[in-house]
Amino acid sequence: MTLKRILYAEDEPDIQAVAKLALEMLGNFQVLICGNGHEVLARVKDYAPDLILLDVMMPGMDGPTTLEKLRADPATAGIPVIFLTAKVQPAEVAHFQGLGALNVIAKPFDPMTLAAQVRQVWSAAHG
């Protein structure tokens, strides 16, 4: 399975812009940005992403709640998810993986290496 289409949920416009540019220009991915968990749930089926990047802290519906709702729907239950968060202590990472995430990428991330980090997590899960 090839990684091409990424849905990225992030409520901060500056981070949205940097991440979209980094993933599209350096990773050659197609990226759809959603501003919150509700938007993810509204758009995920039409977009059919290969991977979802979820910010943990978002207004309205946070990343873990969004993941829970994605996993509860058979149509979206199998889509791999990576969390992006500043909360990267081993216990926190283990908690997020226990929720069903492939892994966690630390924020703030380096735009120059974000696409490579995403590919690395993807390859580890699908290799």
C-alpha cells in the first residue's frame, strides 16, 4: 500500500500552512487540512486518506476523541493515525498507541523532516 493522501487535523493556522507545505513539497503527498475533529469526521469518508495526522489538543473535539470516533465507524476504523503533540513522554506515547495510534510525532516538528518522519512511521507499520 502506497502512502499518498494525508488528512491532517490541526487548529493552528500557522502550523497548518507549514505542515501542508512541508508534506506536499518535501513528501510529495496530497494533503487535506481539517481545523478540528468534527471536520475530520465530516470529510474523512469523501477524502479517503491513506493516513490521518491528528493534533492531540484541538477545540471542540480533541485528537483522542476523534480517533475513538474514527475507530467506532467500520468505514474509517482501519485508517492509520499518527498523533502530533508536545506530550511525548514515554507513558504518554504508550497511552496514545494504546488508543490505536501508530505512533506520535513531537511538536514543534521540523518542517524539513516531517515528511520523512511520517514515512518512517508508515514504513515501520507497513514494512
